[in-house]
Amino acid sequence: MWNISFHLSVDSSSLIGDDTLNSGNVVFRKGPIALASLHGGFAVLDEINMAKNEAIAVLHSVLDYRRKIDIPGYDLIEVHPATRFIATMNYGYEGTRELNEALLSRFVVIKM
């Protein structure tokens, strides 16, 4: 299980991954969305309505019919069939916003 808490600093590289140094070499370090997609785990997207547009764009291709992550210069990751995404959110809190219909349509909404 991977838990991703959305806040103002979460961007696409926080979700997919980014370049890092390993023994003097530049390598790609996979982020939580890439890892969950590869291994078929649960990704909990906590406070998704605080996500920036850049982060939401990453989720669109993972959650729609494509079920793929394109990492330019590195790889194309196909989402494992067992991977599940669970999003949580609170309405009306400071710093949150309404989700667009395109993103909402990719989830089953359960109001509690």
C-alpha cells in the first residue's frame, strides 16, 4: 500500500518519480504511483481535492482506459490489473476545491 497525502508541494515528479544520484550515476527513482502501478498495490490518494493541476494530470492517464504512465526518456508503465486507487477528501475546508467531472468519473463516490 502506498499513501500519498496531497498538499501544495505535490507535483508530477512526487507521484511518478524523479532523477536521483546513485553511485555517481543519474537514475530514475520511481514514485508511489509508479510503484503501485507496477506491483498491483493500493494507492491511497489522501485529500485529493488539494492536488494541483499538474498532479491531477498524472492521475487522468492512470485512472482512465489507457491505464498507463508515460515517463519521457525512461519507460512506459502499464498499470497492473490488481492496482486500486482510493481517494479521500473533505468538502469545504480551507485550501480545498471541487474536483472536475473528468476526475470524479474515474471513481465510485461514497459519501460518509
